[in-house]
Amino acid sequence: MAQRHFIVRRSRLGRFNFTLLTIAGRLTGSVTVPVEGRSAGEIKQHALDQIRALAEEFARVQDREGSSPGRRPAEPIEGRA
């Protein structure tokens, strides 16, 4: 069975679009991070941290409500940009 994971694409002006893929479906959204005075690496890391936090919370809710059949709780969520 495939793990939950997310895919990130950078848009413009500190906006990062993402898709979280789970066995129960997908969640698509975006986060915006401040870009002034930050390096590209810092901007990307800040966005990934925000997306990972959202993905982990979504996974917790799925596990608690049983909306992800056959899924074991507490597996790590993998992400790639």
C-alpha cells in the first residue's frame, strides 16, 4: 500500500502549491511565505515546514476518524518538491 505523501510546486512571490495524496483521496492547497530578506533555501524550507504541518494534521484527523481504510497510524509523511 502506498504511503501518504505530498508534492510541492513553487508558484510566484512566495506561494507554494501542494497536493497531499492519501489512500482516501487528495487534498490540494497552497501556502504563502514571506520572501523579503530570505534566501531561496530559507523560503523553500519555511514553505515545506508549513505544508508538512498541514499534512500531518490532516493525517491525524484521517486516522482518528477512520477515513483512511487499511492505513496504519503514525507512519511518516514523505514530501518532495
